[in-house]
Amino acid sequence: MKLQDAYRITTFIPPSHLDELLRAIIEQAPLSYGPYDKSAWWSSVGTEQFEPRAGASPTVGEIGKIEQVPTVRLEFMIPRDDSLLDRVLDGLLNAHPWQEPAVFVDMTKITNSTPPPSVA
């Protein structure tokens, strides 16, 4: 089995918005992993905390007050292709309900017995 270059993308999303966000991401990339498409992983519900500062436009909460909301951690992989990454991040950010979502992009290698299809 050969290791393949990939981006691992992680974000946090309220469970009520997970399906909508996944659809928006999958419109940009099939999220292929081996012989499977639409591959993603999410955690059990946890808690996200933040305090909106002056100038923020929070979807939830009020300026100057600490807010705690239920979220899940969503992770998925895409081939290491910068053009694809840009499209996926645009789709993710446009569909995410938060004004400033936490999104982490890591360069990694993955085991994958089937090369991902070409996404152009």
C-alpha cells in the first residue's frame, strides 16, 4: 500500500448544520477514500466556547458574553491539490453558519489502496 499526499481539513459545526455543510463540501470534491466516496468523520457532540468582541456579528450569542454551544468535529481528506483546496474551502466557508469558523488544514499522507479520481 502506497502513501499518498493529502490535505486533512478539520472544522467544528453545530450538529444541526452538519448535513448542509457536508453537501456543500461534496459539491466541490467527492471526498474519495479508497473505493468509497463521500468519506468524512465526525465526533460525538462536544462544546465550543467563544466570546464575541466588539465588531463581531455572531450567529449565536452576544458581544462581551461567553457563549457555549454544542458542536461536532468534522474531518475529511482531499488530494493535495491547491486548486481543489481553494474550492473546498470556499464551499465550506460559504455554508458554515459561523462568522469566523475554525478551519484547520494539515498536509499529511494517507494510506489509500485506490488512488483518488482526478478532480479538475
